[in-house]
Amino acid sequence: MEILGFSDITWISVIAFVLCVAFGLYMVITKKPGMVRSVNDTARYKDREMYAVKGGRLILIYSSVWLIMLIVSFFNEVIPIIIGILGVCVFGYFWKKMSDEFGPV
């Protein structure tokens, strides 16, 4: 399917990139987990501030995966999907590692 001449994977990449940058910057700047955990999060953390900063950085790095998918989607429609799947797997691994180190008790 095409919207305004671009494939739907292109638009999904744009939207996901913007959201990842917004959430990542929010977490890094405010040093609060924010909406990633819950707005009314009352859980006890091993280190709440480091959880937010490291998590925000991970989300910002993950946004680069969406940017790469956006660029590659202009040339091919299959490779961005493979990049996205690999990006989610790597992001999940590092998020779990970060959560175990600084996350809720």
C-alpha cells in the first residue's frame, strides 16, 4: 500500500522514529521513567535515575534503527523488515540487561 507515493513501511518508520526520539529525550532530560513504565509508577527501583537515563539512551539508539529502516525503505521493502526484527531483538536484550541492573526491585 502506498500513501502519498511512499510505502507504508516508510510512514511507520517515520512515526516510530519521532516517538522514540520524543520518549528517549523525555527520559534522559527529566530522569524519570515516565510513560515507559507508567505515569503513576510507584515501584521501588534499584536506581531510578540511572534506569531513566540508560533507558532513554537505549531508546534514542533504537530510534537510529528506525532511521536506518526509513532510508533503506526507499530502495527495498524486505530488508527494512529484517533490520527492524534484528533491532527489536538487540534492543530487548539490552533493555532486559539494563532493567535487571537498575530496574524495579
